[in-house]
Amino acid sequence: MIKNYDAIVIGAGNGGLVASARLAKEGKKTLLIERHNLPGGFATSFVRGRFEFEASLHELCGVGPITGKSPLQKIFEEVGAADKIEWVSLDEAFRLITLNENDKCDYSMPLGKEAFINKLEEYDPGSSAVVRKIFDLIESIEKTLDFVDNIDDFKPSMIKEIFSEHTEFLKVANYSVDEVLKAFGASKTTRDILNGYWCYLGQPTDELNVIHYFTMLHAYIIDGAVIPRGRSHQISTALLEAFTENGGEAWFNTSVTKIIVKDGVATGVVLDNGTQINAKAVICNASPYNAFTKLMDEKDIPEKFKKEVNARTLSSKGFAVFLGLNRSADELGLNNHTYFIYPNNDNRQCYELSKKLETNDVQATVCLNRAFDDCSPEGTSILYMTSIFAGDEWSKVSVADYHKTKTAFAEKMIDNFEKATGIAIRDYIEEIEIAAPMTYARYTDAPAGTIYGYESSKEDGIVKRIVFDLIEKGMPGLYFAGGYTVRHMGYSPSYTTGNLAAKAAILAMEKEAK
Amino acid sequence: MSKKKFSVNGNFKDSINTVKLLTERKKFIGSAPAVLPTRTDDFGVNKVAKSLHPKEQKLVISRIEEHADIAKSYYFKSESAPLAYFKAGQYLTFRLEIGNSVVTRSYSIASSPASALNGEYQITVKRISDGFVSDYILDNWNVGDSVTAYAPEGNMTYNPLRDAGTIVAIAGGSGITPFLSLARAIDQGDEACSLTLLYGCRNSDEILFKSELDSLAEKNGKINVVYVLSHSDEEGYEKGFVGADVIRKYAPEGKYSIFVCGPGGLYKFLETELPKLGLEKKYIRFEVFSSGKKAEDPKKFSIKVINRGEETEIKANSNETVLCAFERAGIEVPARCHTGECGFCRSKLVSGKVYIPEGEDKRRIADMQFNFIHPCCCFPESDLVVRIN
């Protein structure tokens, strides 16, 4: 059987959902294919007993409740999903605790630029002058990225504008976070606190691109963060609903087995039941990694694509412990929403230690009741602990050792949490679920259980990705969206690249029509 | 920006550094080999994931064991890939084509997890009244037959971070199987808990696996077995039902977790018995297998089913679940648990009204908001339009 569509979207992850919703909204006949029975990819939830657990979201940035700067909300509004999602605003940035007695710290930071600077001044008296300068740079960088964001169709003349209007951006574009913060003369305490979010990108700040990190600081601290009341599953389902309301078709429990390429142009896909779908655009929310090793014939893959995949490194592998506790957050003393618990404040060392099960003590833990207390029944609470593994240690774990290995690591995370916060939780666990890299591999087909796409290394930082995405041509008809693409991983970047992929596909269709 | 212009290493070096990003990136990509990288399926993590959760498993019946006239145990070998590993207490869902129907049914695994690694599963099927699929299996499955099962699923498994160190297991009838698996796993050193098994039957003739359970209890100090007979007074057995008194008599000092598996009547009885023990909710776990039926005179409805863009009109009865209607019509749905819990059959209720029995609505918040249903625990109350895929 052969069917024809304007666009086919492979995968209903965050990037695929936004791309689909955008295409349908613009009147393109679109088919969304998802191999799982749910939309969202990582952005989902699950029920155990009387608890509904968020599967992956800690806080969402890009829907800025403080400044009203909400690029995501704009996308959600445009595609018809915004009124289906209920946001809860957060006040708190994070509480950062280190385990090492020789580098002990415990900082509780608020969201909001002024509140953040003032709190930092309390922990590090005299810091605010430098921190204000840093925030000036953060805001200047944001202006440049807004300019780049609004480029729908790149023209060489725009380079001139970048060189004349965006000098601050250009100065720091190829530096790491550490290089820039040290140039500002920021103290160790200031750097430790500002670098607190490093685990959300999985890259040590000695090579993490400063533009990348500062954009994230802008989105979280200046613009503010939210949580969807119905978990990220509410966003995913809202996008799917908007898509189908606008005439889009979504097939679940269906796999794409092949991307069809003719004369260097992607022209459609083949499904697991043999159906061939022809389309003017193929939007791939599967990673390029999976596309090249599973969906495309080797002869169809340009040499450049192969080199790109080999040059880059798969980033952190995910691990999570989901706890439904039979006491309220108040009773237990869970007073914070986000806990970052690190071995110490040397994030390069934390990253290296995270390569081994025995030495990995990195965790980011969320108590959802601090966003909205009725997220769980009265007298209960939800704690969601996550860790990241650099390297591929989990590939050494056998089937027979799987359950014991993941239970032992979960136990260590619970012990570390209790040790760092002094809060006893072990006796109050009513429900527990543990997700290892195998779990992410199972549900999203992530290579090695990777949750952060490609590493945001010095050679593969966000600026280099954006610049080369502007000046290099990919394969006509094939557009990638999601965590392995130009904006790196994360909810907000994946929604953004989904939107960009759809826009590029629509633009190409319009050019073709002329 | 502040008045004084900021630089990292001076304006000139900063500019050079920025320009360098072009050459750095070109060199980075250019020096990499133009070959295919490791295939996703070849990473150790992905191999284990696939081995634990295969899309489906083709099994061959290698042996059938008769338990008097009450039940049969079926032993399976794999046709190709190794059998998926599991945790004691999990179930296998089988896919069967019976007449024009395509059905799925779940059976707890009786064998130990270690035996799966050695290439064998065991399930036990008991003849029950109105057991459409169980009867079909008992009457039709033979040694050498190929059957299709999905990966093991289920949450009534021991977790040392959540449960007490002793599991007080309450089994009714063929509900013994997950606990036989647990007892075997404990004996093989794969589970660290102790087990006190309270096994309720009508009379001693109906006890399944008695000699094995007795010998496990005999040789392993972590395993205790107590038989409780409801319909006969025999020496060496407890008389009555497994209620609060029996539990109190045999439960250990201090904390224990109760796991329950058995027929509907057992749950009804325990609903009033277990509260007498004053246990926290976290210490009580049920494995519920539902019949998908409700007692009432059926009203007839029709369901328009949308599947991958194709529409089919099927018949439905108000006393059977929406999933039942799909199964009867031969419409394949990725169903597993049949109790609303696993969510595999999640579908969109485009229009119409369904009834969900109290306590069986285990949907996500957003699924309720957007009218997604779990057809396995919904009964039609009007004509429906349902989108499966």
C-alpha cells in the first residue's frame, strides 16, 4: 500500500509533537508515527498505586512566568495547545548541597534575577557587583539569540548585522563557562552557585560553552520556570490533541523501518506493516544516530553525516528513582522543590566520578509537592531522584545482574539524599519505581540509554552547532528535530527544534510550489 | 552591558578565539571516519533492554503437567531468542486467536527467574467457571504447539527499599503461582526476603504444588507455608478463610508486607479483614486479575473503531468491557494486564459514554482531561467512537 502526505513525522517526542502540530496548523497534510502507545517520548508520566509520577521533567523553562518572556508559550499558542495546559509557577531555583566534608556547602537559591543576586550576596558578601555584570552579559547574549531565533530564512547580509550589533556575543562565543566567569573575577562561591545547574546539561563547566549555559541561566533565573499540573504528559497530550484537531493523523504502536531516499532526497518512509508513505518532508524525531544506524540504507547516507555521528560523543545516560511517600512533604521536612546533591563543587571531578557505579554520587531530586501540594493524595508526597552517568558503564551490566544493580544504585541515591538533607525517607516509601539506562533505551530507543543527545563538548558546543546549521545544507526533504540537534537536549530546546524543523519544511514546500 | 567593555583575554584574542570556532569544528568533524557507528541495538544497554522487554516472545510448549483434574502446568521453551528475565511475582500475557477473536490473557509465572535464564517458563492454568480463555488453553494446548507471549510485566514484586523483610503472601486457588515463583527465587538466593505463605483452598485435594512447597519450607528457614481450608476440617491444616486471625497467628513479630493473589471472592473478604490489622497502605499489595464482566442484563451498543486511519463498526454489550468487544471482533489491541493498571490499551474516546468501576480508574490526570480510556476496565453506556491508534 502507498499513501501520500505533505509531511511525515517519525516519533512523537517533544520535537516530533511540536513539528506535527505546527505542520497541521499550517494546513499541511501530516502523518505522525510513534512506535510506543503514548505521545511524548521522555515527556510522559506513569501511575503506581495512588501516585502519578513525572517521568523526566524537573522544571520547564521557556514559559517564563517572571518576565513573561515565553517563546514556548508562543509556540503552544500558535499551534493551538496552550489553553489545554495548566502551568504552576515555581519560586525556587535550587538547593545545592555537597556531600564531601572538605567542600561542604548548602545553598538555597530563588528564581528571579534580583532575588537571586541578593541571595548570592548573602552567601558571598561583596559578590553582587560582579554578579550584576555577569547578568548583563547573560542578557546581552539572550538578545543575540533572539535575533538568530527570528531568522526564518538565512541570508548572508545577516552576518553583517551580527558583527555590528552583537559584539558581546561574538567575544565570548567560543569560550567555556569557567573561562568567562574567571575573567569576570567571580569568586569560587559565586562560581559554585552559578554553576549549580551544570548537571542539567551533563557537561563540566570547564568545556561547556558559555553561550549555552548562560542562555539556560537566563531562561531559569531571569524568566522563571513552571511545571505542568498534569505532568509532562499533559503537554504531550495537549500537543497531540491540537495536532489532531487541526486535521493531523497520528498512528501509535507503529514503527518506521526505513527512510526512503531517492537521488539524495528523502521522499518518504516504509512502515512495519509494509505500507509506504510518500511525503514532501520527512521530519525525524528519532536521533540522527538511530536514523543512520537503523532507518537508512548506508549507501543513502552522505559521508558528512557519517563523520558527524562518529566525531560526536553520546552524552549522559539517565537513572531515576520515583518515590511515592506515605507522609506529607511538611511532615517529612521536604521544604525544597529542587535538590542538587553533588560529591563536591568541582563539576569536572563530579563528571569523571559519574562514569562508574561505585563513584557516581550526582543527583538532582525534585519534591513535586513543593510546586503544588495536591500532586499526591493528602498525607503523601512525591520525590523524584535523578542521576546521570557519563561513559557507558551500564553496558557492562548483564541481564542477570540488572535488578540488583539498579536497586543498589537507587539505595545509594536514597542514602545520599538522607545524608545530605538529614531527612529520613526510607521508612515512608509506599511506591517505588527505578529507571536505569535500560529503561530509557526501552521506551525511547536511546542508544546506550542516553538522555542528553550528543555531549555539549568544546568541539560540539551549541554555538558551533548553530553556526554550522546555518551555513551547511543537510539532506533535502529530511529535517531533524529533538535532543540530538542544533539546540542540544532538553524540553525547551526540543520543542524549539521541532518548531524550526517544521518551519524549514514548510518553507521548502512553498519554494517548491513556486 | 556595563560602561567598561568586558573581554575575556582582550578584544583581539577574543576575536581570534571566536573565529577559531569555524576551523575547530571543521577539523573535529573532518577528522572523524566516514563509517557507520555502533548500531543502537548493539550497545550493551540496548541489548539488555531488548532482552528484558522483547516486543513479543515465540514460545513452544515443551511439557504439560496435570494437577489432578484441577489445573495444568504448561512449560515453555523459546523458539529463538533467550527468554525474557523477570522478577518473581510478574505475569506473562499470551496472545491467542480463538475463532474470530484475538484475545490477550495474563498468567502469573510460576517458575523462578533463574529458570528463565536457563530457558524455561512455567504457568499454571486452572479450570474456572466461565473461563473462556482458560478453558480454551486447557482443551487445546498440546506439547510442541507454538504460542505467542509478550514480555513479563507486573508490579507485585518484592522491593527491599519499599517492602518489609517478610512477605506474608495470601494465595487463593491458582493465585499460588506468583508465590511459588517467589519461594523458588528465595531458595535460589535471588530474593532476600522471607516468605510466610498462607494458602487458601476449599479442601486439601485442591492444593497445588503441595509437595514442592512443603519441601521448600522444610529445607529453607526463610520459607513458611500454611494451608487454610475453607470447606473441610482436616488434621494439620488451618480451617476457615485467610483472614485477620490467621494472619496474626502466623505473621512475624514486627513489620511485614502482605501480598495477595487470588479470585475475586478473596479480595472481597480481605477488604473487611485487612483493615483489622491496622497496617499502613504501603504494606499491602494486590495482584488483581479481572473477568472483564459485570452482572447485569446486557444492553446492545455499537462501537466505531478507528485504527491507523481505518474505521470499523463493531457490536458491544453493556455488561462486557470495551476491550472484550474489540477482542470478540478480532481487533488487535496491545492489551496486557486487563485491570486498568498497565495502560498498554490506552485509547482515545472520541465520543460516547463509558462506565469505569470504582477503584479501577488508574488513568493519568491528562488522560482523564483529554478523554483517553483504558478499554480493559470500561463498560459502554452508549454507542462509542474509539481511536486505538
